[in-house]
Amino acid sequence: FGLSVGSFFVGIASAQTAPVKLRFGHAHPVTDSQHVAALEFAKKVKERTQGGIEIQVFPSNQLGNDNTMIAGVRGGTIDIETSGNPFFTGIVPKLNVLDLPYLFDDATQVAKVLDGPIGRSLLNELEAHQMKGLAFWEVGYRSLANSRRPVNKAEDIKGLKLRTTPNQAHIKAFQLLGAAPQPMPFSEVFSALETKAIDGHENPPTLMASTKMYEVQKHLSLTKHAYTALIVVMNKAKFESLKPEFQQILLQEAANAAVFQRDLNARSEASALAELRKHGMQIVEKPDIDGIKAIVKDEVHKMFIEKNGDDLLKAIDAQR
């Protein structure tokens, strides 16, 4: 066939050492910390595997919305994706614990829980559903924005039509506050606000700034009523097909990127608020959080305990 034995074996060797190419999808714009962290993760993995793994990042719902991407990872058509914790709670109900209102005291407790044994045990629950949990990154502390009025206290939330995640804890909390929660994918939120199909939404200010929500929202209240973790998942079979040292590098660099991204968000919070103000948003910096907490915290935590017991909550409280 005109192919020498030597060149035949060189062909086999180069085929075996061809880089593993992985597609990584997420829902947020390129200006958001999720994307910056994903690029950092890809860069570090490529360096440490000496080009053995190349991760291509697809932002802004290019591979589909959150639910579509999660289904893609489970089915093996997408290698890696990251979505907010609430999008996984229908698959692993225990993950609901992370979305309970006023769960964490501060960033130190968040890191202890998510990067420690509690976080790992929760990620391991995804393995029964064809997913390998690599790490918890973050969406951050959620605050409330709307186009109708300033929110200074719990009563101001009554009657607002608010987009929430599809998470039962978020939905229940806003029902208790007298709002009308409307779950929908993040990709639909901007246009729903623009057409006034909803009055507001709740997300971290950093995300509001990066997605230009100030164009369709006038009021922001720093309620910080819930923290949202971001789960980075990989197709389990794909992960297990990699050599052990590559598996370890993916896990280590996903964890490193979590620290990198949380730090980035913490540093970006002040500039995000300044950006929102510059574009005319009115910000209530110190709403009556105790009043909101009194209505939602115990009731929503009780709902979780009835279904899942209180072991997880006790373990999280012990990290204070």
C-alpha cells in the first residue's frame, strides 16, 4: 500500500497521543466570572496534561439552556457543563439543602461546606445519574431586583411577579412573602423583564451587571436571601475513560477554579454595584433582612427536613 512499517507505527503512536477534546458549556455571557473561571480551568488543565486534554468553552447557552445541557452531559453529547444548583435538585433532591434561605453565615462557611466532605458527598450523589461532579463553583448570593418599587422590607415583596429558579425552596420562600414566583430558564429572563411578563428576578449583582439587567430593572435590594452554588459536571463514562492522572488533574483544577472564581466574584461585587448605579438603578443597601428571614427561614428549612431529615443541616451548621 506504499506505507512503510515504520510510518505505520508512527501513525498509531500519534493517534494514541492525540489530545482528548472536551466540550464545556454554560449559560452565562463571556463577561461573567463563570466564563473567566471556565477559561482558567481549561488553560490549567491543558498545561498540566501537557496538551493531553483540550477543553473548548461554549458560553451563552450555545449548547442549549441549563436543562438541555444537563441532559446532554447525562447522555454523553456534551462532556462538561455548569449550571446553578437548583437545576440539579429535581435529579438529586438532597441538593435542595444548598438553596435554603439564609443557610450560610459567610464566605468562609460556604468554602468549608462546598470544598469539604459535605460538598463531595453531595457531588457523589450525581454519579447514579451518569454525571461526575467535579466541583462547586458559585453563582453567589441572590438579591432582589424589580421594575416596580424599592424593597425595604418584607411587605414590599407582596404582589411582585418574580422569576425564580425551578427550586422548591426558592418558590416556597417567595410564596411565603406574598410574591408570585415564576420559574423559568435564565436565558428567558431578560426578555420576560423587557416585555413586563414579570416584575423582577433575584440574582447576584455581579450577574445583573454582566447581563445588563439595568436596562430593564430600576430597583435592587441587597436581600442576600439565598446563596446559589454552581455545579460543574462531566459525563461519568467520559471521565472514567481518562487515565487516572488526568482524572485527578480535572478534579484538582476544577477545585482550584472554584477558589479563583469565588475570589473574582468577591472582588467584583463593589464594581458591579457601581456599574448598576451608573446606569440608574436605585439600590437599597440595608433592607430589613431580619424581617424577611423571620418569614421564610424556619418554614422553608422545615419543609426540607420533613423530606430529607436534619443530618445535612446539622452538619452544615457545625461548619459555622
